[in-house]
Amino acid sequence: MQKKEHYLCLRIEANSIDKSTSSNLKDLFICHIRHLIQPPVLKPVESKVDGLAFLGLSLSRLSERGHPDSVTNQVAFDFNDVIDRNYEYLQSTNDDGWLVGGGEPGPPKSYKLPAKDSAHVEIMRIGTFNPEWGGVSEKEIINVMKSGKILIPQIEVLPTAVVANGDQPPELEIRFDMPYGPDFMDMTSELPPNWQLRFIHNQLFKHFYNPSRFCPGAFHCTIVRKAEFRSEKHKEAYFSMCDAVLRKWSLSGPRPLNATAVDNKSGLWLFTDRTWPSHFFPPNFLPPYDTQEKRQVILSYLTEEWDEKTLSWKKAVYKEKPNAGPKQSFWSSCGSPIDTLPCGNPIEVLLGSGSVSLPPGTETPESPRTAV
């Protein structure tokens, strides 16, 4: 059942409540249901118009099997390895067909809607570029992202799973999760795969407070929508194929997207919608990340996560790293990383040491709690 249909059924159920029930209680019930099924935006009442603008990663890639107008923005992963262009496992998809691996070429190669590759990972949904609708102006976003207020590390990622989401029929998604938490005590330990996504996400959420702000299912890349498998056996075989590809990718570890690791050019994009990445923001917070000053900044943003249900911050909970022994809590040793770090604001400390590499002419980063 789709969301609109689900909402309609619940609305009918609310209207069927006994007439003796107060209208205020009915309204409360309806508002509660609306909150459950609408996107978890920061301020629902002030979010006037839904939109698709966002900050995130562009994973598009030109392929001879896809649309000829596709643009290569990443060279790390060929997503054709985890899609089913020959429909060996899938019976059907929606009209868009495959969104990744070069997109849909159109007739005579395919008979879905022709479209270039739009593979992406959303890190923060903005909605619109109209503040009156609950969004943020494009100019303001660009100014903030170029100012150095948001620290952008060299982004190196690793796909961690291919899953079917909870929709019926489901979307197929590539996940980019942190498989385990960081070591909050050993500043020289290796950071977990995909830490950069949570690090950037939390910075953005602590800076932008526009009503339409949210992040849909962090952090995933949609492969295809309304995926109907031929049978349960075909479904199992498809995911087994994907698991084999993921194991192969994991052998190389996290990889930069659109450059070699030494180039430090794997950064962030501003999208008007998933088909239109318009502005690129290169890294300004460069490796290595094992100095005490830089690691303190990184860990200070990885101790929290945004709770979509309560629309508030909560302590992040991570899986233990395999074979990792018990560690002292970073919270118990340092207190809240945002409010009570003994060394003060970690970004200010970095600036004092000269460890942050910012583009020439950019502004000095402000406190991570500063709202736009």
C-alpha cells in the first residue's frame, strides 16, 4: 500500500471514531498519523513545499550499456555488477528502470524510459532553494560550503550491503554504512569505512536549521524502484550475487570516488534534483587523519546521531569492531564532545595548529553549533 492510500485509510478510520469523541482528539489522531507517514522534516508545519534539492555524493558513471549522455563522477565502482539488466532475477521494475550503472539507454537496448545515470547518496535534503517554502537559497548554501564552515574530508567510501527497503514492491539500495564504530581512545587507530558521510552529515545538520531539512534513509544509493522478483529463489540468487560483488569490493577497502587518493579531489555535490548535480565542493579538510587535533574534531561529530522520530540529537550507538577489546568511553573521558571538550572548540584548536587545509581566500570556520 502506498503512502497516500495508507493515509486515506487512516483518515477514514479517524472519521469513523465514535461521535462522542471530541474533535480535538480526532485532530490529534490525524496529526499523529500524518507525522508517521510524511518525511521527517525538521519543522513540518513550516515546510510548505516539498522539493528534491540536496547535498550529497554523485556516483554517476558513463557506461556503454547505459545512456550515452551519462556523466562520470566516480570511477571507484561499476554498479553494473549489482544490477540485472537482462532481467534474469527480476520480473519487473517501475518505468524508470535502472538508475545506476549508466542509466537506461532506451530502445533498442532497453524499453524503459531513457535516462542518464543518476546514482547518488543524499547526505542532507534541503528541499527547495526558497526559504519561504522551508528551504535554503542556493546562494546561501554555496557561500557556506565555500567558506570552510563545513569541513569536507577526502571522501573514500565502501558499499557495505545491497538491500530491499520496506516499500511494497521495494526499492533496491546500495548501503554505505559504518560497519563498526570508531576507536574513541586510540587516536592512531584506523577509522571505520564511510566515517566521512556521518561526519559531514552531522556538521550539516548542526549548521542548517531550515524547516524542510532531513535525510531520507541515510546513507544509501537507490538502484531501482518497484522491484518484483521472479520467485523467492531468484531473489535469493540475486542477493547472493550481490554479496559476492561486495566481498570483492571490500578487498580494496574504501576508495576515493573521482580521483586517486593522492589527488584529494573526492568531494561533495549540490543537487537541484538527482539528475542535476550543479556545484562541486572539493575537500578542505585533508588527510592524514591520525593527528590528535584532527582526530578530536572527527570524533566530536561521530558521538551523536540525529533521531528522526524525536527530531533531536542522541548518543550514537555503533557495532563493535570485530576482535576489538573493551574500550573506555569517549563520553566518560571527555564529557560531551560538543559542549565540554577540555581543550575547547576542536575546530579552533585545529586552526591554531594550522592542520586544516582550506582553499585560498576562504573564511575561517566558525563553531559547529552556529546556525545559518
